[in-house]
Amino acid sequence: MNLSIAEENYVKAIYKLQEGDTAVTTNALAYELDTKPASVTDMAKKLKDKQLIDYEKYKGITLTAEGRKTALQIVRRHRLWECFLVDKLAFSWEEVHELAEELEHVRSEKLTNRLSEYLGNPTVDPHGDPIPDAHGRMAKPRPQTSLDQANAKRLVVTAVTDQSVALLAFLNAKGIRLGTQLEIVAHYEYDNSIEIKMKHAPSLTISEQVAKNIMVRPV
Amino acid sequence: MNLSIAEENYVKAIYKLQEGDTAVTTNALAYELDTKPASVTDMAKKLKDKQLIDYEKYKGITLTAEGRKTALQIVRRHRLWECFLVDKLAFSWEEVHELAEELEHVRSEKLTNRLSEYLGNPTVDPHGDPIPDAHGRMAKPRPQTSLDQANAKRLVVTAVTDQSVALLAFLNAKGIRLGTQLEIVAHYEYDNSIEIKMKHAPSLTISEQVAKNIMVRPV
DNA sequence: AATATTGTTTAGACAAATCTAAATAATTTA
DNA sequence: TAAATTATTTAGATTTGTCTAAACAATATT
Ligand SMILES: [Mn+2]
Ligand SMILES: [Mn+2]
Ligand SMILES: [Mn+2]
Ligand SMILES: [Mn+2]
């Protein structure tokens, strides 16, 4: 099936929003893609015709098996290009999403697989998200929790859930990246802020909002 | 100026066809882009509006200074990606054009310049074509002639003008690539075929058509 | 010079992707 | 449950890039 760039972006967005079996709503998809609900309805009809989604008027959207397979291929390309940009071209993690958003649309299995191999077949991207392999399989991520819910004291950063430039740049400024080890020094109940301590640095206090978006596991 | 992919492909094709100051004809451009003359006329009006080309009805098309600059940026991206695919991902020279045709449309100066640097700022692409630098300047290619016109006996292959998969695959099969050294053993006047000899290989005879598309200079 | 051929443009149409505004369905509130 | 609100769809338009068929211009042939 030959998909346009717009169609690919829709399929990927549906995949992103579809947690488990919950149908994706028209409005949510419009918001995610920065477009209008009317446009989503139009596209939903096209993707249904192409059998990439199940869709009934007013009932929301879910990917078919075929659609899920397609989505995983796009996600694979996106995350591999992000790795390339960070690992080989020394881009910072907040710069790569936008570029990968375009590079992901070059559809060549050979290119994708060669790129993966060249990068050492990475299993996570620069934001800690898992990379599907050539068959669409993702390594089951090791158990992780958001920093605000962590109970162990010594932790390592495994992923970031909000990948906005604003948060990623903030984390850069504070020296927090994937693999960073830290200890929880204190929880402040007033605003649920959390004081953390990293090696070779004074402790710092981060807001609940930041903590919620940092994923960690016990070291 | 924000150009669509279609517009970029037109600008690049005009650049390719515009040798010196000869205006590019509607039909030639349609053939090059595998489209119809009527479509070219439509696009010519748009590119004229955007001041990328000079165009008067029935008088053909030439790039403006702005258009030339745009074309050189696209050519730069195209050739850098070709280098990447060959040098880093081990693609063969006949596979890369099609992929670069898509990758060239990712418009990011930062990406382009980082890629160039990563590749060691190459000055020629895998087909021997020169790569414009960040300012659009190309190294003046060292003097070269087509193999059928060469008079020196000991030669080195510097470029290939016909870059069809068919010719490139033929040259692969015969062990002829950029940098290959060869001697002219004989010219056969009957069909203008040329017998050549490369190191560590028996001599072989190639047709005039092949010879015309191999660029060489004295070693 | 008249005619034929070739090259180019125009007119009118279509598909893809989007939009706004209006209509309709589903859900929540009173 | 009736009214109000929210979510979604439809109708109709627009832009981009393309096409075919017909008209027109430039060039070549007799
Ligand atoms: Mn994208
Ligand atoms: Mn990512
Ligand atoms: Mn292209
Ligand atoms: Mn090339």
C-alpha cells in the first residue's frame, strides 16, 4: 500500500494515542496533528478505505493489524533517524524530533535496515523510547516509573515522556540525561517538588511537573 | 522562500538542463521530470511568481540568481546524501540516486552542514559530480574528457555522465569505478569500440556508447 | 507563400489535503 | 427528560499539482 506523507503522519499519531484498545477520538487526533476535526473525519474515511483503521461514525478510530504494522515501521524509521542525528551528527535530543519527522517518510526497507545496522541496532532512541525491529517487535521495556512515584532512593533516568523542546532544554540545563544516576533527597509536600542529588553536583529541586515526566528505575 | 517538493524538483531539473545560458524548453523539462508539457507551463508561472526563474511565453526558462542559489542547495543535499549512503551505509553507486531524490528535500542547513562535516566535507559525489559547499561554490573540476576522446594512454576514471542504473551496473560488472586506472589498448574503427586494460585483469572491449559516458583524465 | 509539423499554452477537469460554517449526534446538566 | 453543551460530521470551498484536449505560436517543408 502506497501512503502519502499525510497518511503516514495520521497512522503514526493514531498509534501514539491509542493506548491499548481505547479508540482515538476525532478531537484528540486533530489536536495531536495540529489540524481541524473536519480534516480528521475526511482522512478517517480514506484510511478506512485502505483498511488501516477501523472507523464508524461517532465511534472513534482504532488501527487494524495492518495499520499497526505500518505505524511500527514509521516509528522505527523515526527513532532510528533520531539515533543517527544524536549519535553520529552530534545533535542534541531536543533538536532531533522535528528532523526525524521528515526523514521518517523515506520509505526504503533496505535503507532502514542498513541504518539500523550502522547504528549498532539500537533498541532505544535518544528519548528512551523503544525502537521496533525489522519485524515490528519492540524489546519489552524494563520496568520503570515516573520520578514523582519512585520509592527507591538510588535511581537511573531511563526515558522522558514529555518530549517538548522546553522540557528537554530544561533537563540539558540541569545536566539530566538518559543514564544519569540520581538520589532522591527529599519530597516537599507543599507543592510535591522533589529534591535530587546527582554525582559531582549540588542537589537541586525540581517541580512535580518535571518529575512526572522523568522515567526512572532503581539503579 | 518556502518551496514544495515539486517546486524543488523543478528548480533542480532546470539547473541540470540549463547548460550555460541556454534557456530550457518546456518539452525538455517535461521529459526530464516525467510529466506533461502543460504541467510545466503551469509550474513555470508559479516559479516566475516566486522569482526563481525568468520565463516568457514561448521563450523558455532560465534560473534567476535566486533560483540558481536554491538549486545549488538542493544539489548539495542530494550529493551529500549519496556520499553518506555509499560511504557509510555501503550502498552501491547505482542505488543511491533514487534515495537521495527524497532525502534532498529535508531542508535544514544545520543538518546539511553537519552531514557534510561528518563525511569529511567531500567535494565529489559517488558519480564524480562536484558537491557545492555551504555557499554554493563548487570546486572547479580538474580537466577531464570522455574516454572515447582521450588521447593519453594511461588514464584514471573521474566521473560517469550517464547515471542510469543500467550503465552503472554494467560498470560494476566490469570492475570499473571512480579512481580505476586503465590503459587504452586499441581503438576499433569499425564501431568505435575501445579495448582497455586494467591492472590485474584481462583487457576488455567496450562500446562507443559506454566510452562516451566515462570521464577520464591522464594519470 | 502556403501548408504541415512541432512546440507551447490555455481551458477545463480531477484528486489530495486542507479549511470554515452549518448541521447533526452524543453527552452532560439542571 | 428537556435543555444546554460538547463532539463529530457534512457541505461547500480553496490550494497544489497534475492531467487531457483544444487552441495557438513557431518552425520546417514543399
Ligand atoms: Mn512525519
Ligand atoms: Mn524520540
Ligand atoms: Mn527530489
Ligand atoms: Mn550523483
